[in-house]
Amino acid sequence: MSAPHPTRTPRPGIELPDTTVLRTGTLSWLFPRRGALAAALLVPLLAVLVALSVTASSTGMSLSQTLGGLLGTGDAGTVMVVRDFRLPRVLVGLMVGAALGISGCLTQTLAGNRLATPDLIGVNEGATAAVVAAAAGSATGMVGDWWLGPVGAVAAAALVVLCAGGAGTAGYRVLVVGIGVSTTIGAVSDLLMSRENDNTAGGVFLWAVGSLSGRDWSAGTPLLIALAVLVPLALASGHRLQLLRFDDDMAAALGVELRRVRAAALALAVALAGVAVGVGGPIAFVGLAAPVLAQRMAGPTRVPVVCSALTGAALVVAADALGRVIAPVELPVGVVTSVLGGPFLLWVLFRADRPARKDRS
Amino acid sequence: MTDQPTPTPGLEIRELHAGYPGRPVVRDVSLTVPAGRVAAIVGPNGCGKSTLLRAAARLHTPDSGTVHADGADIWALGRRRAAHRVALLPQSPRAPEAVTVAGLVRYGRHPHQGLLRQWSREDETAVREALDATGTTELAAERLDRLSGGQRQRCWLAMVLAQHTPVVLLDEPTSALDLGHAVEVLTLVREVAAAGRTVVMVLHDLAAAARYADTVVAMKDGRVVAQGAPDEVVDAALVKEVYGLDADILRAPGDGAPVVVPRARAPRPASAPVG
């Protein structure tokens, strides 16, 4: 125990609680131990879920058959089913989940609210409107290309930001405006849908509940490229995002360019949710649940970007697999997450009341 | 307190105007505080003290005028560079949820850190020294929200000190504290200045300003109405001008610092109780 005012002798540095420091030369990195442990546990869990999901089906393919298909040693039919249909679909689900998880994490951090999700800033409604409009406009009435979703999502989010008065605005305002804009865009989608025939409406409906059915590398490759750009940016932004947990004056006094950090995080959140929704449809509750679960695992003091990605991926892969085995007819992944999401939301709401949040000194 | 042969300006504010559209809050304020000195800004609520401090911390864009910290125009610097020179402790800052004391103080190093330089040896040393200087070393592993008000304020000060800036700005650092903890924090402020930093703080308490500051700056309606050594500035006329109060100025028996004792206002004739 040191005296309150010790003499000026050089002393060793301070140990940060629950953090491991990695240093080489002038470079140094911090690793929160609890978050790292959570991630280390989530990775094998995710691997197991992917394996189960590739195996799981209503057609009854055994584990050894699946493995054979994966390695290319099985018969041609099995190899094709596993490599061209099952594996891409599961990996697309994994990427969609990771994107939704990170997007939710960024949105919740921006808004300072655990109930904030990317769909509140118009991402889902915008993507849906674009897909509906394209289906209504096309001769065949088919659901169009994967890129319609992201374009619609980004356009809607841009409209929200414009109405809210700039991307640097405090998160709360963006959310409130987002709810209004979303409702309006949703009404336009409904109007368009009501004028379509049953065939088109059915196709759009399947997309609009969130489904990974039939997703292959044609959707997976662009998604992979988008994530390869966006995920590192999101990870890099985590360092600055920590500071958003202070009030604005304190964060700014600590050298944070608030408008720029907020605008960047919002753009990343919209882009990630946009590509995810474009490929998988608006899969409900993953953007809400993943960061909340990740926060509980990684501990309250960090912005859990990595754990949110892993948790989101695990949720979507698991929900998709569940949807394929639980019922005689395949349930879309969005239906499964919705069914699980309702009780989860209530759990979050009840928990949110409990912890005493009086940090103001 | 400390007499330096050539006082270098720690903070130099020149002809500063700041405010909101249609509502000037700070009008033509010039103020020079040498390195190693403490200045206290006093004045009634809404006189522009906090806005002046925010402009000096590069948080509120001034309409005109300059702010130099340690010789550099902070409005010509980026936000991060400015945070290398000026630190600000707002009046009631909000801490991240569930943060520990060490976790809080380490954020003071944020302007010095980057993606590839997240925790250098200098960061470690700065945090250690800040904890030592504020007597919060033993509290390092505690959660901030479980500490008393006085302890918490010392932790916030530790964070600001860890930022290693030549200029430290404090907005009412004692407002939520009882007398004992207020004196503790103000003593700490003197030690910070003695170590060579420039401290400018907004204070409500004129007596505390007179005792702990080298310079008292009195503001009213956005203007500086008096500035100088407490002995020269703090008198009955100033109290009358700034607060509209009749007061007696006594001298503390210990060190001769001015003590302000407001006189009871003359009761209004209509409701005057018979005495």
C-alpha cells in the first residue's frame, strides 16, 4: 500500500485489470482477457454448429456421407449437394449473422441503448422496398438480384440521416427519425405488394421474413468481399467507439472527433446490415440479440465487436439448421429467429430494469 | 507561489468572443495564465464561465479570438493534437458503465494512443503517476460507481492528469463535494500547478478561489470585470458588482487570504419584521 503522496521515484507501470498487453518495440496492443476467452469459446462452438448444419437435413444424409461429400470422396450426387448447396448456404448464413451482429453492436453503441438495432434506421424497410419495387417492376415478378437489398438499405438510411440532420448527430435523434421514415417506406412497400399477384407476393414474402433457402456462392462471394472490407474497418473503429461511452464533452476533450467517429460507425452499421439483409432478407432479432449476448460474455466494459460477430454468426447458423430439421416443411431462418426473439426481447427488457445505472457523479 | 524568472504563458486567451446564434455568451475575453499557476474564474450563473472553458478546451467554436496553449493555437490543431495540450474535466462527467478506476484513468491516455500503439510504456507510467499523485492507487481495481463522491472526483482528476497536458481546465471540480473533500481536491490542484502545469478552474466559491488561485478572474455577462491576484481583486466593490451583494471582506487569521462574508440584506420595508 503506497502513501497518498509518495516521493518521486520511478515506479513500474500499472497493471490494467483483466487485460493482457502485447508489445513489440514501439507497437502495443491490448487484449481484454474476458472478451478473448469468450471469443476463443465461440469459435469452436461456431465450428460445431456449421458442421451440424451442413449435416442436418430432412433427407437423412449421414455424417460420414456428409464428410465424404465435403472431402469429395463420396458419390458425385452427394458431393454436389454438400459442396454446391449445403456448405455455401451455411457459410452465407454465418456471414449474414456476423454482419448483423457487428451492425447491431455498432448501432447499440452509437445510440447508447441496448434496444437499438440497425432496422430502426430504416435498413430493413429500405431493402424490402427495393426488392418489392424490383419484383413489381419486372416481367416475371421474381425476386431480383442480391444487390437490390443493400442499395435500398443504404438509400433508406441516407434518407434517415438526412432527415435527422447529419450523420454526426446524437444517436437517439437518428433512431427516432428512423422509426418515422421506416414506417413510411414500409407503407409504400405494402402498397406495391397489394397490387401484385399471389405468385410475386409469395416470393417477396419468403424473402421478407428472412430466408437462406437456395443461397449459394453467387450470393456468398459478393458477401465475402463486402465483409472482407467492412469487418476490419469495424474492428478498427472499436478502439474509438469505447470513448462514446463517456458523455460528448468528455469524449471530445479526450481527443475524439465525435462527428467523424459517429458518421463512420453509422455508415459501417448500415453497410453491414445492408449486405446482410440483401442476401438473407431481414432476419429478425439477430442484430438485437447478438450484441446483448456478446456484451454479457465479454463483460460490460468493452464494445464487443468480435464477440458480436461470432454470436450473430452462431445464432443464424443455428436458427437456419433448426428451421430445416424441426418441421416437415423447411422453416425460413427469419421465422425461427422471430419465434426465439420475442421471449429474448422480454428478457432484455426485464433485465434492463435491474442493474443500477447511476454513473453520474 | 512559485516564482519563475520568466513566466512562459501556459494559457493565453485573446479577445475571445463565443456564444450561440443570436446570443453572445463570452464577450471579448482576454486572459493570460503563466505556466505553473492556478487561475480561478468566478461569477454568477450564466456569466459565460463554462463556455469560456469549453472554448479554451476546443469544444465550443469561438466566433473570434484565439486560444494558445503552451504556445500553440489550439484551434489550428486537430482535436487529438489539441488534447495533447489541453485537458478538460467537465462539471459532471458520465463514466462508461462498470468501469474500474484504472480503466477510467487509462482513458486519459487516449489522445496519445492509436491502433498500433494501444498501451505504451509511457501510458503505463503516466497512469501510475496520476494514480499516485491523486492518492487513488489503492482504488485502482475498484469500480468507479462504488466509490464516494470525493474519491470519484480524485479518480477523474487522475484521468485528466494522465493525459499529460500542459494546460488543465476544471469546471467546478468541487461543486458536488463536502468541505473536507473540496479542500482535498483544491490542495491537489495546487500540487498539479507546482509540478509545472497551468490550471484554470471555474469555481462557485469566491473564498476558495481567493485562497487556492494565483489569479482570480471575475466575469459578469460574458465579460471579465476584474482579474489579478486575489488580494488585489477580491474586495467589497467586486462582490457588489459581480453578485450584486453587500459583503464584508475579512482576512483569514492563518494566511491573510480574503474571506467573503455577505451581509444580511436589508429587509424590505413592506414585510419588515419588527426586530
